Amino acid sequence: MTGAFLAASAGFRRFLLRCACGAVGLAALLLAGAALPAPNNSAGPTIGVIYPDIGEPYRSVFTKIIEGVEDTSRARVVGFPVGMGVNPRDLAVEIRRQDIKVVIALGRHGLRAAAGLDKNVGVVVSGVLTVPDAEVRAVPVFSLSPDPALLFARLKSLLPGVRRVHVVFDPRQSGWLIKLAREAAKAYNIELLTYEAEDIKAAAVDYRELLASADPRHDALWLPQDSTTVDETSILPMVLQESWNRSLPVFSSSVSHVKRGALFSLYPDNVELGRNLGSVAQGIWNGTFGLRGIVPLKEVLVAVNARTASHLGLDLTARRQDFDLMFPEP
Amino acid sequence: MALIFPKTLYTLLALGWVASAVAQGTEEEDLALIYGDNSTVSIATGASQPLRRAPAVASVITAEDIAAIGATSLGEVLETVPGVHVSRASIRYAPLFVIRGIGGGSQTNPQVLLLQNGIPMTAMYNGDRGSAWIGVPVENIARVEVIRGPGSALYGADAYAGVINVITKTAADTPGTEAGVRAGSFDMRDAWVQHGGKWGAADVAAYLSVGSTDGIKETIGTKTIPTPGPLNTGYDAVDGSLNLSLDKWRFRANYKLRDNLQTGAGVSSALDPDSLGRVEELAGDLSWTDPAFAKDWAVGVTAAYLYYGFTYPTNLMLLPPSVKPPDGLIGGPNQWERQLRLSSNATYTGFAGHSLRLGLGHDDLDLYKAKTYKNYIFVGGVPVVTGPVLDYSDTDPHIRPHKRMVDYLYAQDEWRFARDWTLTAGLRRDNYSDFGGTTNPRLALVWEAAYDLTAKLLYGRAFRAPSFNELYGNNPVANGNPSLRPETINTAEAALSWQARKDTQINLSLFSYEARNMIRLAGISWANATEQHGSGMELEAVWDASRTLRLTGNYAYQKSIDEATSQDAGYAPHHHVYLRADWRFSPDWFAHGQFNWVADRARAPGDVRSPVPDYRTVDLTVRTAARKNDQWDIAFSVRNLFDAQVLEPSLFPVQIPGDLPQAGRSAWVQLSHRL
């Protein structure tokens, strides 16, 4: 290991090392300068992905989705980052120039930019929570809101005794999701008790009432991704405190609530979502996919709060493999 | 082809929903509803999460943190951790990790256990991580976990003041290929390439870094040579790693070379610009883990190998001819080690409310070769020049080859004995072939007091094994003592973790310790000479002031008393304040500032010099956000912006009266690119 190098003089060895340093640096620059051509397979479509040009950490959400789209083996993928100031017409010109016939529009920026595309370009939307359903029946929208059916399935697997789920929601934000939840609840033999609230004050009243009457043995509380009814600064601390005191299980559609004390949440498996979007885009391109409307998130990972589980009497020590993320961190 | 026409989208725009959607909030507000704060999105979109092993007072520094603080070496990373201060030895200017007042006052740093991916990196000669870890680059670090307090009940020897676990990147941590270059003050030049991807069915991560620096050249005077001269702190470095994983198997190899390693303020406190050392370390491990080995059983087995060679291709000029005519005092102590560590563990969760972890292992730690070149012998404790430099390896070596075998066994039970209460009890027995056995317990009581508040009470006993040099070294002014016993420490801790608000996390820890049988030079030999006790606290807070601004801060206090004199044990700061701001001032740009205040460092008992001067430093880093593929990232950092004078204490008895000067203002710029 040391032979030849040791035999050389210290000065010469240093010279060699500096050369190596330069060589690695040069290699780095050359590597960096040589943009690798994207795989081009004429058997599949070219998929354009329009996504918000935002900073970290949220940028990772979109880069992971794109990673998944790129996994769609037969497609060539071209990314179009768009900022607030993008001109949809310029984008349309570029997409026409590259002869792209199907586009995945991610996030609000992506959706807005996609609106300016030529009429013959197919569109699939994702990276958003919700789109008012009346307006979007003509395009498939893959929401980042976890499917209530998956939430209820996970709830039942953790707490088989739960029979009722309470949810306070703003119909303007979560109406579409609650419709789905009602159907899903039936399938899991759960009675879904819904409380409509269009402002924080009304939501607070609903929470107080339901927390006072809920039976921790058979009831659970669901926190949807609803900025009105799950206000982070006033509602959430009160709900988490009271439910802890009463040992009422709380689950959420937002992973950050698990960090703060909700029992579990489902959150996007962005790479897997990207793969699905890639398949859908191909289906649109070849005419085999024709569904419209909003679809809840089915590509999910599971986060759990171990200390809340312990507080509720759940022993997760033998089930740690069942969860992708476990709070609290050590 | 049944295409869906965006005509509907135009209609949709006309209806104004998009406008209203944008008006309702930004893109990030949508994502914040899913992920919440920045740290959660980083975890939830990342590939790995910290491991839960045992309750402790711990900090985790992620790759994102490391980029934010503009650190280019492990020492700069650790200075940000509450309760940790990074001082310097005068020899080679090696970093000393001082945790809760313990770890300074020496040329070595054996009271802190450094793990790489969970495996000890301890070189037996000095009992610390050795000089291969000087200037360790950070690009390949996925995260650093720091446990303050004792850890011997799980980790064995040297988990005494604390445990530092450096976890290198896997394929998932570094997808694609990234290359970068950096240049800066002190003629610092670094270049690196790393890659993560697939190799057949296996995940592969590879990393190579080369670099060199001339080091700081502050002027220093010593008693041995009263004429001040520049420090010698340069070195060349090569670091590489390979990480392969396939199903339940994982193979990792890490290589470190520090070449042309200069001697700092000199091995004998005589500035020595011409002597150059060379350290080579190769660490490899093969592990197999099955988290579902059988019902309720998780099992893991690891075999780890370490090669460590420390040589002086250019012999040391211990004393120059002006002090020791005619040719000066010249010496070249070289030694080589190889280590094999076999370990296995099993976790059983079949008893309701219990998680039982069992482990056993065997270490074969072999300093298998030593070579001593010199031009002198000691006569009556005084070095006498004998003529030309000769090989004294057989007749009067600095150390002879020695081997240490360790067998150990441990058990830990995490018992949830009541709602919101968990008791973790652990015990480890180590049998050493040279100094005998030691048993170390650990107890942790954890109370989930409220949904936002956790309280912990911890107790642990730990030990630090005497190094080979302390046991067997042959040096008439610092003789080895084969009858040395391990240093021990008993530590009690209390900790509170409070999620004060959705955007504010506060942690408080209190500690008290008693250290026994501490190994110091007593006359001309090593001995279990001193005892000390200490206490202190650490307070840390994280505040996400807005979606683009995070403020972090910590304050640490400690006081350690030497029991023989009832005076302060010295060297470590009583007060340490660290503040940091991370600001994303545009979607693609970050600015980071950090303030570090090291205060109130007493002298060791008997040292009548005035206290070590306090210092305050400010570092600024500006960088682009880690961009997507095919884009350049740039980072620029100014360290010690106001050019504060930074001094680390020199040892008592005093050879370097003016302490050890550290870097003034410096800067670097970095370019990196991901493919």
C-alpha cells in the first residue's frame, strides 16, 4: 500500500498529489461540462414536465416526482421549470418546437403555464392539493391529498376498535375529499361524522364540542389538509393538547402534524407518484387513458409518532418496519 | 389518439379559478399543508432518518446543516453542537473535541469515541481517532450524530465524554454524479467526485476527494526555541469511500491518507518546518442485517477491518542543532496497526411492552509493527546524541508490538412499564486481555409528560481504555505503565424537550459527572493520577421564524473541578454561545451567518498565566440552493469575518507561553455540478 509512494521524496509526492488534485478537479469540470444527452426512444412519447421553479426544500418534491417520471422506460422526458414571471406563450412555442404532445403539469405554476399550450397537447395535472372539481372535469388531476380509504385502512390496522371518525372541514377546500371519505368510511365500517366550518371560529366551536363528547375507545379525529379548520397556530395546539389529555387518537393528512403529536399520517411517495404520472401521460399519448377529474393520492408512505402511540397504549416495537418515518427523532 | 385538449384549461382560466388559486396562496403554502416546516419536508423527501438506539442527549447534524454553516472539515461541524468545543493540540494542530469540559489538556483526545458508520475508528497507539482524521472533508457525510455523555453500555471503550458517529452517504443520499472544486485561503485546494446509483442489482455510492493546504502560518514562540516562527500546519489529503448494498448485505470501505503532514508547533515544542508525517487508514466492513429474521426477531452481524499506519518518511527534528549540537535531536517513531472487529446483535420484541437488544463481539486490536529511528539515547533521563540516525527498533524502540483482545457482551431492555413512561436499562461487560474486565450500566427513564413535552432522567457509567503508549510506551520522560487501570466516569443527566410552538423547539439538559482514575503524567510515567467532577447545562432553541428564515442557537455552561487541588480543571470554556441564521433570500440563494463565542477558560491547576482570552467569531456563507441536475452550484464563505484573535490553550507545564493561535480571517469559494 505504501511502497512506491513512500519511496518517492516528500516534495515529489506532494507534486504528485497536487497533480491528482488538479486531475480530479479537471475531470470534475469536464464531466460537468459534458451535458449527457437524454435517452431518446422513438417507441415512446416525449413527455414534457412543467414544474414550479422554487427553492429547496420544496424543490425536492418536484425533482423526486420527475425522477419517477423518468423511470417510465419508454418515454423521453423534458423538464420545463417555470417561475412566477413565465410567459405561457413562450412555453407553448418551446413545447411546439420540441414536438411534445403530452405534458405533466406540476404545481400551481405548472398548471397555469400549461393553460397556454396548443390544443393538441394532452395534459395531466399533479403536485397540487385540490382543484375545484366543477372546473376540472376535463383533465385528470392527481392530488397530493392522501386517499381517505388508505387513511382509514391504516387507522383500522392500528386501532381496530375505532368505529367513528370525526372531521371538521371547510367545504370550499375539502368538499371533494369528504365526498370520497364518506364512501371509503362505509367500506371500512366507520361512521364518518362531518362538521362543516367556513372560518376558524366555527371550527374551534366544532372541535370543542366533539372533543368533549368523543369516546376515546371508539372514536378518532381526522385532520385534513385544510388551512381553515386546521389552523396551525390556534386550532392545532388546542386539538393536540386536548386529544392527548383525553387519549383520543388523532390522524392527519399532513406529515408535519405527526411530528407535532398526531398518531400517523400518509404522505406522498413522490418517486412512485412520478412513475404513475409517467404511465398516465403515456396512456394519454396512445389513447388508452381517458379518465378525468380529481384523484386522491394513492402512492403513499406512512409516518407515525411513537410517543403518541405509546400514550395511546399501542406497542409499535415489533412493527417499526411498517413505517417509513418515525417521530420523534432521537 | 384521445388527447385531452387544454381548451378546457383556457375555459378554466377564464373562469378565474387559476387566478383565485394563485391568490389563495403560493405554491409553497400548498406544500406546507402537506409537509409543514422545512425540516419535515427534508426528512420526508429524503432517503434516511436518524436511528433510534437508546435514550440519550443527542444532536444530529445533517448534510444540509453542514452546507449551511460552510464547514469544510468535521471540526467545524462539531463546534456548532451544544456542549462541544473544538480545541487544538500543539502537535500537528490536531483537533481536540472537548465535550462538557472533558477532552482538552492533552495532545491526544481519547475520551471521545469516534465511530464511522457505527464502527470505532480508534488507533490503539494514542487511544484516539489518530491523525488520519485531521481535516476530514465533509462532502461525503450524510449526517453526524453526537451523543453527549456516557455510552459505554452500548459502545464500549472510550464512549466517555461523548460519542460521535459519522455516517457516510449511501446511493440514496447522493443520486447521480456530483463533482466539485474549492479553493481558498492558506492555499487550500480541494476537488471531489461522488456518485450514487445502481451496479447491477446493488446500490453503489462512491466518493473520491483530493486536497491540500499549506495551513495557517500564524507566528508562535516556544520555550524550547524562544525565537518566534511560523506554525507548520499543512498537509495533503486523499479520501475515498465505496458503499455497496444488496438486499440484506452491505459492504463499505473508506480510505484516508494524510501526507506531508506537518507538525504544528512541533512534537517537542520546537518548530520543525521540514519534518513530514504520513498517515494512512483503510477501514472496511461487511454486514448482514435482517430486520425480520423471525417473528419478533431482528438480527445483524458485522465484520470490520481497520488498517492504520503512521510513519515519518522525513524524521522529526525534535530539537534543532542550535539547541542540541551538533546535528540536533532526530527521531522517527513509526507504527502500524490492524484491527478486526466482529460483532452481532439481535433485537427481540416478543414480550409485550419490551424491546430487548442483545449483542456480543470480539475485537482483535494489533499494533503489529513499530520502527524507531533516532540519533540519541537517554542516559539518566537526559537525551544524549549518539551520532547518525540509526534503527533502534530492536534495542530501544518507542514501543514494541502489542496486541489487545476484547470480548464483550451487552443487553439492553426498553420497557414501557406504564402509559407515557419508559425505562431503558442496559449493561455491558468488556474483558480486555491486557488490563482486565469492566462492567458499565446505563439507565434511562423517559416520561412523555405532555403532547409537546418529554422529560428524561439518565444515568450511565463509562470507561476509557488506556492507550498502548500509556501502557507500554518507552520514553524516559513519559514512560508507559502496564499497571494502568481504565479511566471511569459516572454521569447523571436530566433533559427536557419542549415543542414550545409549531415553529419553536427548545431543549434543555443538565448534567453532573465524577471522573475517576484519569490518566496523566505523574513525574516521568503515566499513572491513574487525577480525579475530577463537574456539572453544567446545555440550552438550545430552534425557531423557524418564517418559511425562509430559521434561527438556531445554543448556550452551554460547564464547570469542572480537579479534586486534588479543588481548582478548576482548566482548558475548557465555562460558557459557550452559538447562534446561527439561515436565510433563503431568493428561491435559489441562501445566506447563512454564524456567531461563536467561547468564554471563560481557566488555566489548569498550577498554571499561573492569566486566563485564556475569550473570543467571538462570525462566519458568513452564501450559496445557491442545491440545484437540480445539469446546473452549477456555487458557494462562498468568509470565516472569522472580523479577524478576531482566536487562541486555544497550550498545555501546562508551559512550553508555549502565548497559547496556540488559530486562523484569522479567511475565505473560500466552491463550485459543484451534478449530472
